[in-house]
Amino acid sequence: MSVFSYFYFKNIRSSVYSSVSLYLIEMSNQSSGMIQSRIEKDLGILKSISALITAENRINTNKVRPILQSELKRNSFKRMGVIFPDGSSITKDGKFVNLKDRKFFQKALQGNANISDTITDKIDGKKINVYAVPIYKNTKVVAVLFATVNNDVFNKLLSISTFDGAGFSYVVKANGDVVIPPKHGGQFLHKNLFTDKHFLTEKISSQIKTDFNNRKGNMVYLDLDDQEYYLSYSPISYNDWYLLSVTPKSLVTKNFDKILKMAVYTTILILLLFLVLFAYISWIQNRYSKTLEEIVFVDEVTGGDTWIYFKKKATELISDTDQNYAFIIFDIDKFKIINDIFGWEQGDNVLKFLARKLKKSLKEGELAARVTNDNFAVLLKYEKEQDIVKRLAKFRKKISTYSMNPQTPIKLNVSCGVYRISEESALDFDVMHNKANFAKNLIKEMQNVSYIFYDDEMRNKIVWQNEIEREMNKALSKNQFNVYLQPKYSLHNSKIVGAEALVRWVHPDKGLIPPNDFIPLFEKNGFISKLDLYIFETVCKKLREWIDNGNPLVTVSVNISRVNFHNENLADILYKIASKYQIPVGFIEIEITETAVFENIENLLDIIKDLRMYGFPVSIDDFGSGYSSLNLLKDMEVDVLKLDREFFNLNTDFERSQKVVLSVISMAKDLHIKTVSEGVETIEHVDFLKQIGCDIAQGYYFAKPMPLADFEKLISLESGGIYTSVN
Ligand code: C2E
Ligand code: CA
Ligand code: CA
């Protein structure tokens, strides 16, 4: 607005200046016109008198005088007379002066009617101007008729007051000499416009001179010590005279200044109004942004901090100190049930209660906020990890006292994912939130766990598992699961009497993946059923090939996870496959493996019975470890016990193991069950096993699991493996 006002006023000023200048130039034009017409009128009178003189042929002193006398009475001239070519003159009052040297006389003698500049009267010494016209006789100038007027006459014409008499006018010649001084206010000019007092600057002087040369009217602006003026001028068509008008600027612009002032005041007023309005708007905005802040920073359900506030504040806190911080995400176990059973309002009460308790348990420089639903974020300081564990336990204890109402007590519990903020971890809350959340979600699959510390290894394992799960079906269809065989050796004659089929995943990118990396996962997701059948069938195919090629045959044992024993038809299915390849069932041993808990014992026993009925030898794998128990043996008739390889782990107490193995083997002998020892790695193991009467050994001491082709080579080298039926 200020810029606008500046240009606005500047524009007004210049347009006012140009209209003032037009007005003042017009005023000088009018004044100069007045003088001009006076001169014209006077010269006209003289011309007609001259014509009269010529007509009546009165061109001598005596004849002409009566005319002059009567004419002088009728007109306002000071004096009239006739000048003869020699310069001698006669006036009506009879004065004789020689006027030969006067310019007006010379001009008129040459036939030009004219008016003189201001000269001094030769008779009375006063300032006068003289009109002169030629008198003709037969078209020849024979004398000059003249009339004088006091300079005052013109003076009076100019004195017509402008601007209450404060403006005044002059007539000057082109060279600046004053011809008619003003009636009032002559303080500027005395004799010459260009030399007097130097009130014109060089620039203005030359401007005026140029205008005079071009006989042009104009206006200039004079800035004198005491006051400012406009000087306007316009040419008079007689001689080289100019009319000058001087007008004090203050007079011309008096009203304009008033308007301008009003405009300035109005502008200032508008500006002030705008300021007030602006202040009001920013005040409103301020108030509004405060409520906005409340909306953004205060949780509408709990009244505590919001996740947005948390992130903002936590960033400040963490970057300000060397303090260790843990970022914790937790949610309420079974919160959905609380909501469903007791209603949203009660659910909200639980959230409020939690937020309150949380806030109370925080220390200076710690934070807590609700993220979404029943998800809370906490920022805790700690020295040792144990500090976090203790504080979480304390918090869980505090919230466990919650009672919605005495009749329906609910025990609140929370699951926490803990992420230790390290110096390297950038303060990216999305990443931290993800990681803590990741740990928290793992808890849901576990029992009696209420917190988990996140670490990258854990995450990688899960990521790995996810990849495996994604790819397992494709791997099966693309035959990426290969069968390796590990030979079993008779401890009586050291010959190969069997082999165990062990799966290997030959992954195109990851290489050979050992079964322990995927079997437990497949047992959890059920894929093991497919895989075990696939391996079973592969073994059947191989046996068929051996039989067809006349290769030496040995019993091959196949691992069947206990998960498969949920399927009541397992025995039928396996038998069907074996029949498909027409394998004598005695050559396929079923190893019942177990890595997960198995509850349905009844079913298991039934299936074992069926399997043996079909003729499959059945063995209990990893006997003496994990969940397989001695107790089972009393109900379960099996053909083979495979002693867990842990007994021969070099790190275990061998003497103690020996005692256990000894009694297991003697018990097996009593029950007519064959014994196989797994994980046999040393000659000492072999000697010991032989000594106590174990039947078969399997382990690195003899051979590692190997590809089928290798096994075929090995067994043919042994010059015809021995056919051993376990039946
Ligand atoms: P498992 O049934 O107890 O198989 C014997 C494991 O002991 C094999 O591990 C074998 O390589 C290893 N082993 C053999 N001799 C020695 C030794 O002298 N020292 C040591 N330290 N280890 C020895 P692998 O092949 O890694 O298989 C691991 C487990 O995966 C198996 O234990 C079995 O429970 C499971 N598994 C393997 N293949 C299958 C399958 O086709 N189906 C099912 N359900 N489980 C399978
Ligand atoms: Ca096994
Ligand atoms: Ca085993």
C-alpha cells in the first residue's frame, strides 16, 4: 500500500503540475491579448487620423493642428503630433522637439505603424510609449503621425488582480529588458529578466531564451529563498515583447494541497485499519493454531500425549544426551475381547487407566503416547538391559490390579517389543516402530512371554523363514528336495545293512540347505506331510530301480514326522505308494521322528499297528531325548530303537551316557527290539557299542549322508551288500 500511495501521489502531483501550467499559460495569453488589443485599437485610431490628414491635404503645421486638437480631446493619448522627414515635429500644444533620432519615427517613415519600447519623454521626462504611423501623399510617406501614452496605461492593464493581488505581471523584451513593470510586487525585476538579481538558474534562463526565440508560451518553476513561484509567459505580437506572470505556488496549489493532505490522511487511516485487521487476523490465527496444537498433541481418548507429539519430543530428547534409550511398543492382550464383551466405553476406560499408570511410572526425560487403538509407545532411559526388564515387570504388576467392576474382574496384561536405540540407528521412528512391533508380534505366538528385545539376527531368521515358506511349494514341484543316504553298519560284521534317507534342499540361490533349517518350520505349517510323502516315494522309486538293475538291496529308513500321525490313513497311504512301485515293504523302515509336541497318542499307536500289519518295520527315532519316553514303549510295539545321537556327543558325560545306553539296549533286547546307535563318531564309541551288544551303528565314523549315486557306488564296492530283513 505504501508503494502504491507513493506512485499515486507522484502521479497526482505531475498531473496537477501540468494542469496548473496550462492554466497559468492561458492566463498569460489572456493578459498579453489584452495589451495587444489595446495597442491595435490605438494604432487603428492613429491610422484613421493619418488617413483624414491625407484626405484633407493638411500636411503642414497650421492646417494639421486643429485636427490634432480635436482628436486629442476625443482620445486618451497624452500627446499627439506630426513629425516631418527632417525630424522636426509639431504637437497639438505647439511644442517643437526634434525627434529625428527616435526609432519609432524611423520605422514609421519607412511605412510601418509601430509602438516604441518604453522611453523617456523629452518634454517632461516621464516614462512613455509612443505610437507612430506614416502619413501618405500619393502613396509616398510625407510625414509621421505619433501619439504618446504614459507607460502607466499598460501598467494599469496588467494590474487586473490575479490570486487576490498576490500574482503580478510584467512585459519584457526578448533580451530581458523590462518594458512594462508590474503595478505591485516588483521585487523581482528591476531592469532585466536575465541579469537582475540572478533569480533564474542557468537552466531556466536558457529554457526561457529558447522559448522566446521560438515565440512560444510556457511555464517554469522558480524556487527562491523565501517562496516558490510559477513563472508563465506568452509572446505579444508587437515588437519582441513578452508578457510574464509570476504566481506564488502556494496560492495555486492551496486547494490541491488540501486535497492531497486529505488523501494522505485517508491512506494513513486505511493503513491503520489494515494494521488493526491484520493484528486481529493473526490473533485469531494464533488462537486457532493453539487449538490445532491441542488436537494434534493431545490424545482424544486418554488425554495423554499423541504419537505425533511423542515423535517430535523424543527426537529432541534423544539427540540432546548420551543417555541410553529404549523404545518400547506394547499392546493389551485380548483387548478386542474386552471391547467386544464390555463395550467400547469400558475399552476406553482401560486405555485411560493404562495411560494414567504409564504417565505415573515415567521418570524425567521419558515419554509415553498412544499410537493407535491399544498400541502404546514408551521411551525409557536405561543403563543395563535388566533395568528395562525390571521396570516392565513393575508396570505389569501395577496394571494387573485393574478392576472394571468387582463382578467381572479382568486381568490386564501387555506384550512389549523393546528396541534399544543405538547411536548408529538413525532416529527414524517408522523404522524403530517397525522393529519394536516386529518383536512384539513374536510374543503372540509364545506362551508366558511378555516382552522381547529386538535384534537383527532374530529378524533375519524370521525373514529367512518367510522366504522358505514362500518358496517351499515351488521347490517341491521343481524337485529341489533331494534324498541323501547315510549308510547303517552292522556292529557284528561291519557291513552296510541299511541306510537312512535324509532330505537336502538344493536351492538355486542359497545352495544346500540342511533339514534343521526347514523341517521344524514345515512341521509347524503342515508342509511336512507333503514333503515326507515325496521323500517316501522317491525312496520307493530308487528301490524299484535297484531291484530292476539287480543292485544289492538294503533296508532304507524314511523319516516320517509325528505331525503326519494326525492322519488316520497314513499307513494306507504309505502302503499304496509302496505297492505302486511293488516294493517289498520290509525294505522300507518308518522312522517316527519328532521335533514338536505330540498329543494324540491313541492315534499314533493305531497307525503304528497298521504300519506293522502292512509289514513296514517301524523305528522310534532319537530315543532317549526330547518327548519320546520310555513310558511309550510299554504300549507301543516297534521294531527298532534309534538311540539319540546326544548320547555320543563328545561334550556329554560319556560315562553316564554309557550307563543309560547300556540299560536301554538290554531293555530293548528283552523286548526283542533292534537297536541302532546314531551319531557314532569315534572308535571308542564303536568298541563300546559292540561290547554291550548294540546291533547297528550310524555315524560319521563310518560315513556321512551322501548323494544316491555315491551310495550306490559304495554299496557295490562292498561286493554285494547283505540282504537284511528286520522281520
Ligand atoms: P535324524 O532323523 O536324527 O537324522 C540324523 C541326523 O544326524 C542327520 O542330520 C545326520 O546327518 C546326522 N548325523 C549322522 N551321523 C552323525 C554323526 O556322526 N555326528 C553328528 N553330529 N551328526 C550325525 P540331518 O540330515 O541334518 O537331519 C536332521 C534331522 O532332520 C533329522 O534328524 C530328522 O529329524 C530331520 N529330517 C531329515 N530328513 C527328513 C525327512 O525326510 N522327513 C522328516 N520328517 N524329517 C527329516
Ligand atoms: Ca531319523
Ligand atoms: Ca535320529
